[in-house]
Amino acid sequence: MQPLIEGMKLLLERGGPVMIPLLVLSICSCALIFERIIFWISLNGRSGQARIETINRALRDGDASRARGMIESDGTPYGRVTRALLEDGPTDAVALAAVDTVRPQLDRYMIALSTIITAAPLLGILGTVIGIIQSFQLLGSQSTLTDPREVAGGIAAALITTAFGLIIALVTLFPYMLFKSQSNRAIGRLETIIASAQHGIAVNDSD
């Protein structure tokens, strides 16, 4: 643990003040990604898929009471949409409103992750520009340059922020795309639930 802390201190010293917001972005990114991973595993894991299939089967069979019993205390998007269809009727208007209601739950923190993907490289470039300006100011303040490595070292240190910003963006980008894919898959499953309800429940009601 101590080497990690020392490494972070050295990174902050070499990268300059811009490293502080970059470090904050990296912590926020890790926290949001962890939360979304837990959410999608619980929603679309094996147990979740089996539950969805059971709900679909009950809806296709027109067994509203069985479906209602399965989603009685279900706060997932699938349960909330199914509950709306059973309570208000499986019409297109009800289905559309129900999906719109649960969409924020599916897309939670996506705007924040997208902002981190965009902002981290820009902050990194800003830190590099500031570092280069400081290096040239050092160069201009000396009538004779005794050691060119001082300027080269300053520029090299300035590039740390760009590298760190790009790393944050890349590490955030791949989970972001995965979460978008999971969200689209969840919407597809919601459409299947809606179709099952409209075919099973609506047909039984008409009979």
C-alpha cells in the first residue's frame, strides 16, 4: 500500500495541479463502473434471465395472477413494466409510458461516464499545455541554457497528464459501451414482455 501511495504522490508532483481533477475523475469513473456492473449482473445474470422467462411464460399463458405474484415486490425495470401492464392494461400507450419510466434506471450514470470520457483527455491536454508553457518560460528566463535536460524533463513531465487523461478515457469507454449494449438488450427484453402481455393477457380479456 505504501509504494502505491508514494507512486501517486510522485505522479501528482510531476503532473502538476491538473492531476488533481484527473484523479477525481478516475475515482468517480471506477465507482460508477462498479455500481453499473453490480446492477447489470443482478438484472441480466442467469437468475434474472430465468425470472424473465418465467414472467414471459405466465403472460403468454394469460395467467395474470401468477405473473402478478412473481413481480409483487420486484423493483427491477422488468417487474415495473410488467406491473404497469397488468394494472393498466397491455395497451401500446401504457407500454410506451412504462418503458419511458424505467429508462432512467437503465441509463443511470451514462451521462456522467460519457462526460468523463470527453473531459479526461481534454484535462490531460490542458495539463500538458501548461507544463510546456512553464518549460518555455524556464528556457526564456535563462540567458544560457546550462542543462537542456531540465527543459526536456519538464516537457516529459507535462505529457504525464495527457497519458493519464487518455488512460482514464479508455478505461471508462469500454465499460460504457458494454453498459449501452446491456441497456439495449434490456429494452429488447421489455419489448418481449410487452408482446407476451398483449398476446396473452389481452386475448384472454377479450375472451
